[in-house]
Amino acid sequence: MIKAEHVGYIYQKGTPFEHRALYDINLEIADGTLAAVIGHTGSGKSTLIQHFNALIKPTEGRVIIDGTDITNPKTDLRLIRRAVGLVFQYPEHQLFEETVYKDIAFGPATMGLDKAEIDERVRLGARLAGLREEHLQRSPFELSGGQKRRAAIAGVLAMEPKALILDEPTAGLDPKGRDAMLSVIKKLHEENKDMIIIFVSHSMEEVAGIAERVIVMNEGRVEIDGTAEEVFANAERLRRIGLNAPQMALLADKLRAAGYDLPENIYTVEQAAAAVKKLIGGNTGA
Amino acid sequence: MLRDVVIGQYVPGKSPLHRMNPPLKMILMIAYIAVLFVIKSAAAYALFTVCAVTLIMISGVSVGMILKGIKPILYIVIFTALLNIFMTTGEVMWSASVFGLTLRITKEGVTAGALLTARLIYLVTGTSLLTLTTPPLQLTDGIERLLKPLNKIKVPSHEIAMMMTIAIRFIPTFSEEADKIKKAQTARGADFESGGLIKRARAMTPLLVPLFISAFRRADELAEAMEARCYRGGGNRTKMKEQHITAFDIKAAVIFVLAAVLILLAEFWIEI
Ligand SMILES: Nc1ncnc2c1ncn2[C@@H]1O[C@H](COP(=O)(O)OP(=O)(O)OP(=O)(O)O)[C@@H](O)[C@H]1O
Ligand SMILES: [Mg+2]
């Protein structure tokens, strides 16, 4: 479980450049949750998630990972970082080894595992991240953008973290690459029932498709926190902070207002298409 | 990391020092250093101290920022001061023998040590004041202006200034990037802090390789962007922001020169 209690964070505290990024954040994320963090640029998403594996420590409040308080000076932060895998925005920029295999092996190797175990972990990570065998012996710099990103994610998964956090995993990918990335996340969630997965996103469509819980950030605060349904019910509030409910939800709203009888919970194109199909089918009496 | 380096760290403000014309400020800075290296007497140093403190007060820069600039050279200052105190020959004030070595403190040594300490501290204070009150890009513009007469002997002043501008422009970018990559590798279990020298140097690979790759990528992008905007070097370029000398600058320069003359008078005419 990941827990944040009254977390506040100030960058470069005590200098003329100090800047407050988070105010009084309270969250509790249970094991097995697939959650999305969404918000305007600069709303503090990246800052928040870096607390979850102790890369930064809160300037106020506490962050507790599986019962361990990261602000406690006695806590071994390396164990926290192993338990919570963090994939940064544009993780492909952190690749450095000669081959993809070696790069994925970097994390497990720092954990002091033996060769056979490292090999097993590398293959597991690659498989979970959706990377093919034949890519392993190539140089990471010969891969496409989307493949590079998977290689970087595989490097984190190879450490077998109990929680996985991804900062904008779909940024800069084409629609196909984006869908592939989202299905990797979805599959991870389905195959690892206890794993907490948190991903940051800019797009409501993405979030609506897969997230069980949506945390909306605005100017360093949690604005709305709940299931996708609960969050998208606040269309007006979302608009006020510069976000939009998913297009299909808005479309469904319009259709409902025009007197069509559509079910709740329509967020994706597939859901909308199915509902409309059903409606048409019903009207023609077939 | 790089963020802690004060030289080159501009503190925005509206003080007279901030408003001065940068090339002029640099010339005055050279004068300041010249005076600093000429004076030796206590009277001159006293006057110099008054002037330096006044400058800091006018600048509105906090004393803490100035002290931060002095911190990196603290050990050099202490070391050279000690060398001077113990190694200068002259009138002995104190002596002792340790492990068969005779340590002597001489009057001349103490004077030389104090002089040197004051010089180094004022030198850093002055240059920090210049960089703390002038935006880096105005500094390089100023350098270009000062180097311009050397164009006649084929010194590429514009290109030199451009290179410095680009370098300065990318310091924060790379510092940020290094921070980010360091965090990302830490999240993957990299350890940059523990271990001996060799282990630590090797641990830098996951940081340095991505940083270099990103530097080359950025260099490429920047070159393309500059070419796309038809940049072609120094010849006949005009500036978007000209740095003019104003009446205010002339006043400031006069005050500065008068202060320098006073200090030099104290040096050469007052005998202590
Ligand atoms: N290293 C830093 N030093 C100082 N301020 C920072 C630093 N990193 C972020 N900030 C500031 O903190 C605030 C929150 O930044 P953060 O990166 O968490 O936003 P974000 O929601 O992830 O934005 P984006 O969607 O653009 O990634 C911003 O105002 C940003 O300018
Ligand atoms: Mg971010």
C-alpha cells in the first residue's frame, strides 16, 4: 500500500528560487490498484509520483510505503526503490549499455543476483514490456522510439517491483504505439493481481479506457479522486481546471440530452459504438 | 549540483548595479581588480572595504549569496594564508619546534597572509557582484562589445561571444537533465554515492553516456534551428537589444573613478 499523509513539497527550499509544487496531499492506494494521475502541465504530477519511491522526500508530511515511512532517516531507501519501480518521462533517454540485454540487466545486477537469475529477470522484463527476443542483442540506439521505451520499462520490470509507476508512458508515441503501451499496462495489471500500477497521463481518453481510479491534480493539490465514473461526472469542475471529460462521455451526454436512452459509463469509442448500435438495433425493432 | 555555483548565478533586481551598462560594468570591474592588486597599506584597505561593502549594499544582493561565492575558495585562502604566515622570513613573533621542525611566525608573514586573504576575498566578492547583477546573456553581449576592436586583427569576437552564450544557455538545461537521468538511474538501483574512487567513477557511466548522447542531440537540433533561421555568423549583424551608455552610466563611472582615486591616494600619500 502507498500512503501519503499531508504531503507538501517545496523545490530548492531556502533559496531565492524556492518553489512550492505540492500542498497537503492525502492519498491511500491499495495493493492491486491501477490508478491514473491526470492534470494540467505543472500541476505537480511528476513531483508527486517521485515521492512514491523516495527519490524525493516530502518537505512536509509523510509518505508510507508498505508500512515503511520514507521520511524516517533509518529507512533503507534502496529497498523502497526496489519495491517501487519508477519509469520516468521519456525513459528511452536513460539507456546507456551496448545491448538492450545489458541495459535491462543493469537493475537486477545492482541487486547482486547471480547470472542465471539475472538472465531470467531480463527475459521476464522483456516479455512483460512487450519486447521481442530478437531485440535483446541489438544496440538500444538502433530501436524505434516505442521499442526504446519498452526496453527502458523492461529494465524496471526486471527488478520485479511490487509497484510500478510510469510518468507519461505514452508521451510522444503515435496512436498505434500509444495503444500498444496501454495494452502492456493493462496486461501487467491483469497478470499481477497485487501490483499497484500508477501512470501519469494528459489524456482523459487513455485514462478512461483502463484506470480503476483517477486522481486529478490541479496546482499542487488533489482536485478530484475517485473511480473514472465519479471523476467524469464532474464535467464542469474538470473544464474549470483546463481538462475535459472524454469526448465520448460528452457525446453521450449530448445524446442523452436530446432524448436518447443511453447507459451510463460511456468513455471509449468502443463503448459508445456498442451503445449506439444497441440503440439503433432497438429502434428498428430487429 | 551545478545549481550551487554562484558565479554565473544572476539574481534579478532593480538596483543601480543592475541597471548599469554591462560593458562599462566589466571595464569598471577590471579597474576594481587593478586597484585591489596595487594597494598594500592598511588605510587603503580600510577605504577599499568601505567601498566594497557599499557596493554590496547598493546591489541588494544578500550577504549570504556573496558568502556562498567565497565558500569554494575557502580552503585555498586558508592554505595560502598559512603558507604565508609560516614561510615568510622576518621579525619573529612566535616560534616552536615540532618533531625537529622549527615553526616560525613572523610579523611580515602575518601581514602578507592577511593581505592575501583580503585580496582573494575581495576579488571573488567583486566578480560575484558582477555576475550576480548582470544576466549571463548581457555579460556575453558585453564581452562581444569589448572584443570588437580586436576584429581588426581577425579575432572572431561575435563567434566567441556566441559560443559563450550557447554554453551559458545550456548550463541549466544540462544540469536539469543530469538531475533527471541521475534520478532515473537511481530508481533502477544505480548508486552514485557509496564506494571508493574507482567504483564511483565507474558508477558514473549510466549518467555520462545518456548525458553525452543528449548533448549531441541538442547540438544537432540547435544547429538545424539556427540554420533554418538563416544564422550565418557575425558579419554586419545588428542587435535586437543595443546596450547604450546613458547619463546614469556616466555618473556611476565618475563616482567609481573618484572612489578609486581616493583609495590610491590613501595608498601612496598616507604613511602608516
Ligand atoms: N527541479 C525543479 N526545480 C524547481 N522547480 C521544479 C522542478 N521540477 C518541477 N518544478 C516545478 O514544480 C511544479 C510541478 O512540476 P511537475 O514536474 O511535478 O509538474 P507535472 O504535473 O509533472 O507537469 P508536466 O505535465 O509538464 O510533466 C512546476 O511548477 C515546476 O515548474
Ligand atoms: Mg511531469
